[in-house]
Amino acid sequence: MNRSPRRRSTTALQIACSTLVAGALVVSGAIAAVPASAAPGNAPAATTITTAGTPVAQGDGWTVTPTDGGFTVVLDLDEPLPLRAAAPVLLVDGTDIGAAQTSLDRRQLTVTTADPAVADARSVELGWSGDADLRGNRQAPTAPQTTAPSDEAAPLTEDPAAAGQYRVARADYDLGAEAVALKGFGRKGEMRAAVFVPKDAPGERPVVVFLHGRHEACYGGTPNPRAWPCGPGQTDIPSHRGYDAAATALASRGNVVVSISANAINALDGSYADDGGAVARGQLVLDHLALLQRADAGQEPRLSPLLTGKLDLQDVGLMGHSRGGDGVVRAALLNMQRTSPFGIHAVLPLAPTDFGRMTLPDTNTAVVLPYCDGDVSDLQGQHFFDDSRTAFGDDVLRSSVLVMGANHNFFNTTWTPGKYAKASSDDWWDQSDAVCGAKGKRTTRLSADAQDAVGTRLISGFFRLTLDGDQQFLPMFDGTNRQPAALADADVRVSASQPGAARRDLARFDTADRAITTTGALRATNCASTDFLPAKQSLPACVSMMSNAPDFTPSWFAASVPATPSLHVTPTAAATGGQVHVPVAAAAGDLSGFQALSLRLTPDDTATKNADLSITLRDASGATATRRIADVSRAGQVMPGTRDAPRKTLLQQARLPLASFTGVDLATVREVTIDVPAKTGGVLLSDLSALPAATLGSPTVTDRPTARIADRFVDEGRGRTVVRAAVVLSRPAEQATTVFFDLDQAYDERIRPAVKPITFQPGEVCKAVAVSVNGDRTPSSSRLVDYPMTVSNTQGGSVIGDSIGTMRIREDDGVRNEWDRAVASAPAVGTPGDACAEAQATSTTIAVTPTSVRKGGKVAISATGFRAGESVTVSVDGGRATRTTANADGKVRLKITGTVASLGTGTHVVHARGYGSDQRARGTFTTTR
């Protein structure tokens, strides 16, 4: 199932399988693949009835075969595929057709697509997901900016990773390799953790859980054909031990740190997960917290007695690296749905993936982005900051922390060559690259030790601040950009969104506002996202798809959902320049109680020079004062890049002290003017705000309804029709909330791509979304075709639940195979009912007559609630199913004889399930001798 924007690749980033295996860099025994940004590794497990067929196209190690769902494209590999945050995609004639499902032995990749062009394939190759077109970018190389602002803040004297007053004891546990069910996998995984305990600390202590990312689970030896547990002679890679320095530092300050292993999920998510494993990882975190809760109560003899009475599970922080970043955000959301939730108040996604555009309310959050990430190279985790910062009007601190010169792997010592011998590698692909290559003459790259030091101090500082109340570390995350002196020359750049209750937004620049005007030779246009997205956009693109722009990059599960609406300011005459004028109403003009004026900005992806902007305040009397942004911030600088590794276009925060605007009355500010000087290129603007003294706000665990998308199964029909899909809340909305619906992976012209914001008013629980379907009167080779639907980017009064669904279209004009012979159509789906009614329908009761029968007798069943004319399967005790058809009233009647004769005495369960509606019914009867 294709979940990616369709685009043409002409670069070495998308490479043939043989090239990957033969040409990949081998470091410490692991394959370090070429760069890509990350996407999940498979489509949902097939639930369709497949028509057997022969390939319509094939080549060396690949086939294209007509099947239910469209066409199934299969590529066989010579070697097992490496495990990493990025996922494989298949390229048909150079075109990305989507993220691939991986076989358990990782030697076969499969994509099912509705794209008819694959039937004429001449080549199928392996690529890696994400920004695969970057080497065809239009940007010139740019040098690192070495000039620091003249008013740069002094570093912090205290080291957040310095050892504290408590001795650190270990209370590790390992309950076995198959000790817990993995949510959605139908398989089991390990319950294993390294636990760091402040032995002498009194009372219950805050708990921090670390979750590593996607990396090789088993190394060497003989692989298990079921992928997990590790096979004979294999090493179970201890990825959870890669953060020991941060764990020890935090424990010495009084925190209990639990670093959990997720190798089973890493080994299996490419084959079983439809979301890249985020839900499974999130549930694993909660399973460990539940285990620790029992240990704290003295009810878990398998764990160390050191944990009894030691854990404050209402004061919890989570750190997740790589796909673990997706996992800990999902854990915090799943936690909100618990009857008795844990007190998860702080989350740190480290070099994270963000496949589903999840928003997280009421939680202090710091997203850490490594500039030289060779795995999640589009830095898509920036969406965690962008999407949540104004989504809920909540009262928490959110930070985006950009670490210049850092790669993806070296935050984990187990993944770092020289620190662990097996399956470790430098994920940056070109060591001679001038900006990110370790051997570049003027490289920005951090050494492995220096990056480990940065990661250790960011993790330690964040949780000492958010859980322990050590306010001296607030400047590391509040946008004042003061980092510990212990980090020496590390270049760390922080943008922060202050708690909403105290921040005053003067202009977000996310919607058109006629009051905002320009003078001089400027054009100001609201924009969002990149260009060339599958579904039609309501705003023009901010940047090109060919650029690397984390704020605007498409998500793999919600490619067309608008990303970070901003104001794009472009010169109409470069030699002239101009101004953007933001009026300030009298009611909002008293800024005397605020400390700073904040603006997020970046040169756009076409700019070649720094954006040397200035900001002017005008008060009610007409007096003005001006400050130059470059004096206090690097935000206007063009970031470093090369043609092979283009620069990032990333919105960064400029924070100007209001006290420096001398000569104006800060109590009567009436206008903020952003001056764009002559010879400046395009600039993107966001979030003009007045900031008070920084605080953490008031994090809390809230109970918001969850939003899900319901599957929909209909006939193709004839001509253009409208099919409705249901977006459903888990309970009626208590406040207005908006959810984005996305169905954009439609290549066969049967479905019109659609992306829509869906708003629920208080009291509403379901919304039916219209999707245009183009039917015909022509047979086809596929009985069923699936189109993925998602919901994402919730705002206001809801959070994400089951965010992935399917629009399934049944061919109703007959099915013909590759020899043009008629074959059986799929069973009847019936006449669809109201989308919301079907999505919210509950199981009905089957009436069984008689309720008790002698063995060898017969029973009659009757059930209602199905679609008129749909095929319904009926089974007893899960045995062989019998098909019947619902009548015009949606009722089924069936007599069962032979099955009863084979049953033993006792109670038996009858199940019925509608093929089109998925309506369920259940009944019981007993048999006697």
C-alpha cells in the first residue's frame, strides 16, 4: 500500500538492490546505507481475497502481478535489508511507489499499489524513504556560518551531567525474549531493561524511561526464520545500554532511570506494523510502567526489592531516540486513555521519526534534531514542535533543539563504532562532505565523544529541569540559548514556544490577515508545505520538494496535510527591499510586562544570502526603536550545505529583549515592523510573539477524546459518485476540535485525492467525509483496490487514536485475468448505510433456535443489522465459515445441520460478519447427548 508522495528520482539516494549490497559502506560489521529520511516499513496486513495470477512484468529478482488491491510489486534481495529508522521504498522505473512491507528474513520487499503504470515496468529497484530527490536540488553550496551574534548569551556554569549526591545502584531485569504481547503484531517480545536507582535517595523518586530506536536486533550467527527471538549464535544487540551516561547522571541526582529494550519490535515491525511500530513501542513503554507499578507496590517478585516504595509514577519523563521518538509520543497519548494514567509530564524525542503528524497536549516537550542526520535526514521530528505549539492553547514549554554537526547514531554508544563492536556505524554517508563529513576540511561534524557529551547533557538537563525542578537549566530550552560551558564549542540552537497562558501572540502568520501590510518592493503570501503534493492544496507551497525543509516536509501517513503555514516574503525588486507591518491593537499593546519579542524566520530555499532583518516598534505617540536580528540571533543565516547534502531550510527563533528597544513606550506599542533590506532573498516568517519570563507552565495529563478513521468498503459504481468515510471520536467532543483527513494515494483516477480539516463542535461524535469516486462499466483485473486513509494533526479538544484506515473499492463490472478470462468477483458488499452509523455500530445478538439441541440435530439462526444484499459469513466456534446473503432489511437467516453433528456437548458460539459493513453478531446454543 503506497503511503508516500509520488515523485521521480534520478539520484543515487534511490539505488538498486545490488548497488546497496555491493556498494554500501561496511563499518564495524554493519551496513551503513546511503542517506534517506524515514518512513514506516509496510502496509497493513492483507485482508482481501487474492486472485491468483501470473506476472505482467518481471525482471532480475522482481515481479509485478495483478492482485486484489491493484498490483503487487515484489523485489528479492541478495542480502538481508539493514534495520534503521528509514524504511525501504520500491522504485518502478525510478518512481517511488511507496514504503515496502519486509519479509521476516528481510530478503523480500512488497508493495501493493493501485498505480496502473507499474504494469509496464522496465525496472524495480530499492530506495530509501523520504527526501530522495535532494541531490537534484537547485541550491548552491553554502558555507557554515561562523559569525556569532554580538549579544550572544553567556554559557551556563553548571554541568547538568555532573555526578550528584546519590550512589547509583543497578536493578536490571530480563523476563524473557517472549514475555509480553506486542500490540498489533500477534507476536511477543522481550521485557528487559537496564535500571539505575539512586540508592540513598529518600522517598519515592521521579521515573525516567528511555526507549531506543530502530537498529539491528540480532547480529551474526544463524538468523531465526521467524526473525525473533535471536537465532543460534546471534548477539542480541544491547541498544538499550547506549544511554548509560545520561542514566547514571540522572540517577545520581535522585531519579530512577529505566532504559528498555525494544529489539523484538525492531525485528518485526517491518512485517507486522501498519504505522512503523509507533503504537507497539508506545504500548511497550506503558507495559514497563505497569510492571514497575507492581514492583513499587511490592507485588512483583521478579524485580529487584530496590524498587519497592521507590517509584513516583505520577512524575514520569520519557526519552525516545529515532523511531523511539515516535514511540514515546504515542506512549504519552495512549497513557491519556488509561483509566488510571501515569503522570507523564515531559517527553524528549531525540532524532525522531514522525510518521503520523501526532500532536501532544499538556506535556513539556523538547525535540532534538541532529543537523547531520544521515538516517532521518529530513528532520521530520520538527513537526512534533510545529504541530503542537498552538494546537491546544495549553500551558507548557515546547522546544526545538538543533544540534549542528550531530549525526543520527552517535547519541547511542551501542550504535557508535569504537564504543561497541557489532552492528555500529556512522550513518552519514559521505565522509568527505564539506559540512557533515568526518573528514571534510572545514566540517561541522562533532566527534563521537563530543556528540555523546551533547546528548548526555541535553537529556540530563531536560529531565532535571522538568522532573526535578532544577530551574538553572531552563535557559537550555527556553530559547535564550544558554548551553553548559561543558559543551565547549558545540553549536546548539534552540527555538522555544512559551506556555500559552503567558505568551502573547501578535501574529502567527498562519492565515491571511488583511491588517498585515507591506510597503516597498515586497510580496507577502501565506503558504504551507512543499510543492508537488498528491492532493490539491489551499495555500501555495513555502518551499520546493527538492529542498530539505523540516518544517514543511511531507509526512508519510499524511503527505498532503498542510505543514506549518507561514508568511512567505519575497522581494519584487531586490535592490529596493521593503517592510512588513503588523498592527498591534490597543488592548494587546501593553508589552511592559514582557521580556522579549520573538520571531521565527529563515531564508527560503532559494536564498543565497543571510536574511539581515530588523524589527522596529512604534508606540502610540509615533516614537520608534529598531533592533537588528543578527545582533542577537543566527536565525536569519543561510544554513550550511553542499550539492550532495543541501542545506536545511528551518524556521528558527530570534529573541530580542524588549528592554533594548529604547525610546518607545512599551505600554503603548501599536505596530511591529519587520524590515527586509535591499538585496535580500525570500524569507519565511512565523510566530511573532511577546514573551514573559520563561517558565515550564503547568503540565498535566488530560483526558481528551481520541479520533479514529473507520474503514469503508463499497462497490465501484457507475459514473461519479460520492462515498462517505467516517471520522469518529471516542466520545462526544467537549470543546471544538479539528482533525485532518487525508486520502491522497490514488493513482488510477478512480479516487480523487482529498485532504480536509474536519471540525467537531461540542457534542458531536462523528463526521462523514465526502470522497469522490469515479466508477465505470468496464471489467478490471483486480477484484478489490485499497486506498489508505489517515487522520492526523488533531487540534483543540481531541488527540489521535487509530489513525490509519482503508477505503476499499470492489470491482462490480466483472473481473478478468491476464488471459482475459472471467474470474469470480469478490463477495457482495451490499448497499452502504450511513457512514457514521456503520462506524459506530455495535455487535448484535444472533437468535438461535432452539437454544439447546441434541447432537446431530439442527439449529436455525437469525441476525439483523447488516447491509441489504451483503455477503455474510457464519461460523460456529471459529470453524469453517458458511456464506449467506442479507435480505433487503439487512437480516440473515440460516439453518445449520452438518456442523452441529460434529460438535461435542456443551455451549457453542455462533459468529456472523458482514463482508461490506464489517458488522458483527454473536449468539450461543448448547448441544446435549
